[in-house]
Amino acid sequence: MRWASVTTSIRGSPRRRIRRPRPPGRLLAGYRARDDLEWRRHPGPEHLPLARLAWAHPRLAAFRGFAGLPALYRIDEDADATCVWFTDLRHALPGLSPPFRQGLCRQAAAKEWRPYRLRYFSENRRQAL
């Protein structure tokens, strides 16, 4: 952020005025005009049972209590594990990864869900809770 201090003289007495910083360009780039919005439905209907199962799991109770505007962030499915991630839209800014992303993961061979969070400023680094 940049702060600018401007000193002007009004009737001989110095006066200080501080300008507000402008938001970073990538933050502004995330906002679009109403006519330019692209609405996408996520997840597809095939993922809804999995998302609902993870959201209702007892190990996610603390996050459900914290999140004021909860949303499904993403579902990761690969050969090793399945992870269902949620975020709180109160803390989401366009162009930046949300700071609070918690979810449940289970290994392919296991049936037990374990709670994780995605580390700050990362896309795929998960940390067990």
C-alpha cells in the first residue's frame, strides 16, 4: 500500500492531509460490471451427496459454528484421497485465496474422514487439524 502526505498552506498555517491508499490492482481486477458477470454452478449434481456428507460430519462442527457465510470451496478427488473443502465468504476477496479453508479428507483405502485446513497463501498445502 502507498500512503501520501500532502502539506498545503491555508492562510499561513500548515495543514496536513492524508490520502487513502488504493487497493492493489489484482484485487480490483476481481470486480466486474454487472453485465460481465459469469455465473457458474458448483458443484455439479454428482458432487452434492459428498458435499452434504462432509458438511454434516461431526469433525467439521467447529467450522460450521465459525462460518457466517459458508460455501463449498472445492472438491479434490485423486487416486490417493478425496478432500471436500469449505470456506467462509465473509473473508473472501476477489483475486485472492480465502484465508479460511477447512475440510475433510479420507485416504482411498480408508473410510474415516480427517479434518484439515489449507495453509494460508497456498492452494494445495494441507495441514492436519
